[in-house]
Amino acid sequence: MLRAINREANLFFLALGYFSRIPMPGWVNYTAENLNHASRYFTLVGWLLGCMVVAVFYVSSHFFSEVISIWLCMFVSLLLTGAFHEDGLADTADGLGGAFTREKKLTIMKDSRIGTYGACALVMALGGKFILLQESNNLLIAIPIAYALSRTLACSLLFTMEIVSNPQTEKAKPQAKAQSRLDKFVLLFSCLPIVFLLSAKVLLFLLIMLMFLRCIFQYFFNKQLGGVTGDCLGASQQITELCIYLLLIGLDI
């Protein structure tokens, strides 16, 4: 029993270290296989990061205006994640927008330099998030939900899509091997808190939107690249997060 608990703790901290800049304990055992199975905790990491960002907003709102508090929580979010997903969004935009052949798109996506398409994508994503958070009726609920479910959706693409690009540089390579049924179950089961945070009507609309987005992502990335890359997962997370905010605002949540 203790061995199983230690293994799960190891996987959780690997997931936390992969998705954030939060230091991992020294006893964590890193292997490609462990990181592969750590994908089961990506949703849980999303909840944790979302709650940390919300805490920053809640505390800062006692000293500053709502606009400043939103900017501060966005800033802390970027520090916590190291702009990991934003980098994926920019690389994906540059690659898909700046080339016509699959090989050229993948080459551009590996380039660390940012181009026009990537810069535009970042401006629209960060600016859009800033605007949407200001329009949100309940940031204390919206942010954790968006952080968790957007990571669930992005990670779920690994279960049904081929990983493309150079395996030596691909961000998603450790997760791309073979997730188990338990990995999938834990990933989806970790979404359960939304049942207690949202009404049945809102939950239904949210699930429909997430399934629709997932189908769009899978079709689009398969058509453009013949699979998915780590950058594509980052782009999927960012777009999904924005869509969740937009939906909750539209439903007056």
C-alpha cells in the first residue's frame, strides 16, 4: 500500500514539475515511463495552478482594483508555468501559418524564434484572456475550471493521435508512448469537481463545447501535420481556456 502511494506521489510531482516551474522534491524519480504515466495527473495540476492563480487575484483585490488584480494573476500564471503553453501556441501559429508543406511546418515549429504569426497569436490570446477575465462574473470559479479542463482536453489528444516531429526535440515525446486505461480514468475522473461547481445546464453546454473543440483539433492537426506535437497541445490548451471563459460569460456564470 505504501509503495503504491509513493508511486502515485512520484507521478503527481512529475506532472507538476512538467507543467510548472514549481520545484519537485529531491526524491522524485524521473524516467520517460514515469513521465508518460504522470499524464494522469495533468487535470489535477490544472486545478492546483488555477487555485493558486485565483488566490493571487483574491488577495490582490483587497489592495488593488480588479483590473490590476487580473493583470497580477496573469503575470503570476506565466511565472508558474514558464509560459509553457503560450510558447506552444506561438510555435504552432508560426508553423501552420508560415508554410505549406508538412515538413516545413514542423521545421518552423522547432525554431525557438518567434515570427509574425506567433506574435499575433500571443497578443490575441493574452489580450483576449485579459478582456474575458474582466467580463467574467465569477473568476474564483472560472479560472480553476478553465485551467483544469483545458489541460484535460489537450492531454486527451495523446490518447488518439500520432506524435509527429523530431523525437529528440519534441516536448510531448515522454507522454506519447502508451497511456494506460488507468491514466485515462484518473485524468477524466479528476474533472469531477465541475459537477459541484456548475449547474446541469451549464455543464451540458460545457461538455458539448469541449467535445466539439477536441474533434476540431484532432481533425485540423491530422490534416496539417498528420498528428500532434507538444506545441499543438500547448495551442489546444490556450484556445480551450479562452473558449471556456467565453462560454461561461455567455451563460452568465
